[in-house]
Amino acid sequence: MANARRIEKINILIREVVSAILSRDFSPPAGVMVTVTRVETSEDIHYATIFISVFGGEEGQEKNIITELSRSAGLIQHQLNRKLRMRPVPKITFDIDEKEKRRERIEKLLSDESNTR
């Protein structure tokens, strides 16, 4: 079991490396931007969930992006394994960052409320 500080460092490192891999090798549809918002690594460091946020595009675009990233997970995992000098390298999965979506909705509501006054 790793301590909380080590896990946090691993989360930051994975976020940076996967962000670089996606910006170089992943091509989302035109007008869509995919951002890695955070990473959560399991206590035993065997698994990591990479949370993404999708900006632009149509409603339901997030599901398509997650499907594409899941298909590419093996290639992304391979590149991650080569870049990280640690063992074990966590097995990655992708998910939509619901916390980020809630934060955006709240900010929009607050912005709309302040504009109405």
C-alpha cells in the first residue's frame, strides 16, 4: 500500500503524461476539446481512472469520446508504460468527470443569476 502523498504524485504524473499523449495522438472530432481533469489511482497502485472533460460538440459527444478512448486504452497504456519509470504502472480506464460537469453548471447558473440583476 502506498501512502497518500505518493498516490497524489502518481496521479499528477499520470495526468501530465496522458494529457501529452492525448494532445499528440488523439484526434477528437472538429470543434471538440478533450481535457484530462484528474486521475484517481487505487491504494495498491494497480488501477487508475482518468477523468476527462469534453468541451464543444453535440449532446452525447462524451459517450463517443469515452468509447474511442477505451478502444485506444491499450496503445495509451503502452506509451504510459514506456514513459513512467515505476512499477507497477497502473492499468488505466477512462471516465467522464461528473464533478467538473457539476462545477460548470453551478458556475453557469451563478453567472446567469448575476447577469439578471
